[in-house]
Amino acid sequence: RAASREQQQSTRRRNDCPDSGSIVGRGFLAPTIINQAQAKLTEDEYHLLKLGPRFIYNDPKTASRRRLIELATVQRKIEARFHEKKVSPGRPVHQFIAELDILLQNLHDIPVKPNPRLNQSQQQRQYVLDIPNDMIISSQPQLIRSSKTKRNYDRSVKRLKHKFRLTNIVLRKTDKSKVFHLGKIDDYNKKSNDYMDKTQAYQCPGTQDPLPDLIQRTNKYLLDLRLAKWITQKQYEQLCVNQQEVELAHLYYLPKAHKTGTPLRPIISGLKHPTIKISKFLDDLLRPLFDKMALDTTVTSGFELLKKLKERSIQNLKQETLLCTIDVADLYTMIPQVEGVLALKKINNYFSLNGQFYHQIRGGAMGSLLTLTISNCYMYFYQQDIVKQISNSGGLYFRYIDDIFLAINWPIRHFIKQVDRRNQFDSNIRLSANISLHADFLDLHMENQNGQLFTNVYHKPSHEPYYLPFNSIHPLHMKKNIPFAMFLRAIRYCSTFNAYLQERESLRMALLLNKYPGDLITSQFNRVLSKFEINDQLSIRNYERLRDQLIQSFHPSRDRTPFDHGKMMFVHYTYCTNMKSFPMKFHNLWHKYFDNSPINEITPILGTKNVDNLQKRLVHTRS
């Protein structure tokens, strides 16, 4: 017993992870939770947090609670299709829904009550709805546990939430590595105050709720626009604020655990804010215009940058060409607000934090679509002189929001002088630059090796070997897409065969650590090759040629399959462990009742809805 107690205490001490707060991003040895609060965690609690924010455990009770709403939605959609044909839905629809109800109850492991809509012979045929055990095992092998070893995730979630409340611990998803971070609430409050003092972007008018006045002023502003015929009656009705449907935005922070001192990134969550519809309306107008204007100088991904570099580096890359990255500090909160209609955003940008109400008087709310577009527009005009200078000297300029990549043929001293001059140009924009023969931008690593461009996958210092765990209750096709996308990126980004091999093996190890079966990993690698019609195995001799073939064969518009929505009906259901065979059984039922009906040309498309993941169950951003 003494030895057993000592072993349990040792296990508990290990799971407290006292050292995980100080070192982040140590490859495969990195902690999968960052416990800067030094919280005392039991084995089950540590295991749960280690699964990560995206993990979903089996929750058939929630699936069962949603069942009736989902069935009613399906029935309404089917009846609407019959009405389009000027035909009464009739009895087959009710029989289909009744049999579908029993199917879902069986899959949710709920005792089935006799259904008066089904006759006795139909109830006797319910054996076809049973799922073979071998199908369940092949679908989710990690979830098959004996009843003695099965973890009670619900209990662990409740205990953790109670523990965090008692010990004033804040649980958040990290800003970059997307693993759980445990911090002290006092530390968050101090850093929040420091951030507000530094940016001078916020005022605290007090504890009086500004929401009623905000709604009244917003609606008055919209009415004035309507009377002046700046907007139509339809637009006025769409944008007008219903006080029953809105709530004040709230501020929360994501910890940047990969940076010294763990600074915080502010996020304003305002999905129901009074001005959210106006923000989206303006964003829909402005964004296409900006995207067209800035097409030549912006990128949206590392792959897009890679393609542009491959196109231009042949003429532009020289042995002395420098690769530079520039970061724009606090772009969202520091951009000057523009006049006119956008001043409405300045008037109405209120949020709550810790029971206090704040007014953002500078910049825009991070998390708002319109703020992103305004920031991009501002930077587009801000950068014009820089782009012209760099282009005239045979260099390259690309930007992704507040990150800038340059390939320049200037002396270092001249470049630093230009950055300092730009920092004097606008007090709202502060640039910090890195200049070398190599650079990391988004997820792409680049090197100038004697005038030859070398590229590889870039993993940030905060990188953790964390992917969605294979035992998470997600549909299998979602899990397959993860290794597929990662292998595809490895081939695209790695310019040499040796770099590709190293990235592939690191990826394979990370996936194995996250419980992905080896056969599935291999099959997804082969799927990448077959999708792009690569019939040969990659080798040092053919790698460059086949990689170029894969990069050039990517055409987004051509790869999209057109949908005829008039002949499709989308059906969504809540996914749980036993649902692998549901699509086949659903389609069998559909053919049984509707193959010879007026809607026989309709094809049902099944989609899944997930239950809450650990992020939604454990993290509460509203204080």
C-alpha cells in the first residue's frame, strides 16, 4: 500500500507540470498544456487538458436532446420540397421521420419506446438498424475501453471548472500554439491594465450600461441615412437594431505564451453588438474593392507567397539579396479612425470587462471584420511609397495584414534608415524589422543560398506537436483531412528532397503522438500523390519535377465542384461515437420512401454538427 501511495503521489506530482510555464515549444518534448499558474492537477484533469481545446468526447445525451429539433427541421425541408411540386407530403414523410427517429435513438443508445406511427411489422424490422461491433471498433479504436477504465469526462470538466473558480485561475487557448494555458486572474488584470495604459485606446466611463443609449443612437443614425436617401428602405430594415437581439460586446485576452513575459492579445467579441450588421454591410462593400486594388502586394497564405516567389525570384533574387520581415505593432488598435460613415464605429465601440464598461476611442476592435478591412485599406495607402521604392530597385514586397515580407537589393544601413524614417512618418504605426539572408513569414521559411531560393515549413517557437486527437469524436473524414493537408504542405513548401523527408517524418511522429493509426497516415500520404496524378514514388531524382507539377496543378476555381442547390437538400445531425453507419442507413431509408415519389430527383447531402469541444465547455471569456 505504501508503495502504491508513493507511486500515486509521484504520478500526481508529474501531472502538476510545475515546469511547463517556463519553456514553450520544445518540439516533441514540449508540454501540451502551459501551466504558468502552477495549478495542482489530478491525473484525470491533466489528461483532459492535454487533449487540447478542439477535443470532443462522446456525448450521446446531447445528441439525443437535439434529436427532436433535427427531425423537425428535416421534416420541414422535405415537406417544402413536396410543396414546390404542388403535391401534399402525405403519409410517407411521417413514416420516414418516425423510422429515422428510431434509427437515431438506437445510435444514441437510448431505450426505444413503441412508436404508434409504425406498425408491428415495421418495428420487427428494426434489427437492420443495429451496428456491428467491428464497425464501431474500426471507426474509433481509441474509445473502446472497458467500463472500469473509461474516463468520466463530464465529471472532470465539472471538477476543473470548480477548481478554477476557487483558485482564481484563468483558462485560455494560447494565441499561436492552440493548446491550453493556465494563468492567474491577477496577472491577467495587471497585463490588461498595462496594455490599456500603453495604447491609450480605451476609456472607462463607469458602471452604467451604455447599451440602451447605443441602440437608440444607432437607430437614429440609420433613420437619418434613410431620410437622406443614402440607404434604401430594405437596407434600413436589415440594419435596424432590435433591442431583443443584441448585447454589448466583451473583451477577453489570448496569452502569447511563445513570447517573453506572456503578453496578451486583446479580442473584442461582439457577435451580437448593435453595430455588427452595419459592420458586416460595410465590409461586404469595401472588401472586394480592396482585394482587387491590393492583389499584387498582398498574400493570404504561405503557399500564395511561395507561388509568387517562384514566379519572380528567377529574375529578382541575387546573391546579395536580403530577405526581410516587418511587423506592425498593435495595428488594429492604433490605426486612425476615418471620418464620415465609419465614424459610427467610433461612436459605438463599447464593450465590458470585469463588470466595467469601456469605450474604445482609438483604432478598431480586434475581432471585427470591418476593422480588418479598414486596417488593410490604411496599410495599402501607407505602403505605396515603400512598394514603389522596392519595385524600382528590383525587389519584392508582400503583406499579410500586419506582417510584411521584403526581398531587397539595398545595403542594410539604407534599409534600417528607411524603417526609422517611416516610424517618424506616422505616430500610429510602429515598424520593427528583421533583416538577413533568411526569413520566416507565416508558415514559410525562406533562405537565399547564393542566389538560389531554399524554402521549408516554418514552425514557430511556440509550435506544439498537437493536432486534433484521433480519439476525438469528429467524423473520420475530418481527421483524414489533417494528415492529407499536412503532407500536401510539406511537398509544396520543401524545396529539397532532404528537407521534405525531415518534415514528413516529424509530421508522422506528431500524428502518432496524437493517436493516428500508422495505416491511416500512410493512406493519406498516398492520397496526396493520387489526387495530383503523381504515379511515381518521390525520390531525390524526381522530387523537383514532381513538386513543380503538384504546385502548378493547383487551380482553386477549377477544383471546385458546382452545386445545383435546387436538386440538393442539406441534412445536419449531431455526431457521436456510433454514427459511422448512419449515412448509409439514412440513404437506405430515403430510397425506401422517396425513390418513387415526386421528389425522387432530390439528393440529400448529410452534414454533421458537433457537440461542444473542451474550449466551449471549459473556457468562459465573458467576465
